[in-house]
Amino acid sequence: MAVLLELTYGKKLGLPMYSSHNFSVSLKAEVASLDDIPGEVRRVYDILQQSVDEQIVHPGFIPGMEEAPPSNVVQMPTQAHKPTNGDWTCSPKQKELILKLVDENQMDRHKVDQLAQERFGRGVTLLNKLEASGLIDELMKLSGREPTRKRGAPQRRAA
């Protein structure tokens, strides 16, 4: 008796401006017996996961940006880890501001890194400039400050 399996793998990636990018792939496979199911599921899972990971790095249009970013703006790391050389991928000023907000507000660094993982799928040190900007806005809100002004937004004048 042949058994028909339908397997789906998907991933959702948080992006700046409270948007997200979701991608999933489905595949039907047939196995000859129930004993073949575990092996086939492992094989198909690997294929689907690799396919989704290869495609989700192209975020396309992101609200708040004038044009679509280059395809390398959002890269999903295979593991959540910090670079071994200690470098951050955001700008030095963003790094400085993130560390300042964390220190001044006595935030738990692990929780801040976890926030970055949940929102962008990577740790704080791996955030690109756009993602770091989104994290800075969230940290400012958590600390009770006004988020940074968006590019092109008019500056407020003191009365």
C-alpha cells in the first residue's frame, strides 16, 4: 500500500516598520510503506528548509523605504552567533547607541539579543544598518524615549 505525504515548511522573518516576510513551500511525496515515513520526512524537510532559506533572503519591498533594498539586506544566518572577530555589521554609531541605551537603562543584554532574534532572526551584532535602526527605535521606546526621527521627516522646533 502506497502512502502519500504532504509536507510544508515555512519561515517568517520580522522586518523594520512592523512588517514581515513569510515564505513557505509544500511538497507531496509517496512512500511504499509506513516504515519509510521517518526517512522520507527527514529527506524532504532538508530539501524544503534549504529551499526556503535560499529564497527568504530577498525581502523585496519594505514599507518606509523608497525603493526595494538589494537582495543581500536580510540574510538568515544558519546559527544565532556573534562574529568571532567582535565586529558588528551595523554602523559604529548604531553600535555605540545600542550599547549606550542598554547600559544607561540597565537592560539585560541577553534579553536585548533575544529581542533582535525574535524581530530580525539574528543576534544584535549581526544586524545590518536597517535592522539596527529598528532595534534602536524599540530600545528607545522601552526606555521611555521618543524613537529616532525617520529620514526625510521634518524636525520639531522647540517653542
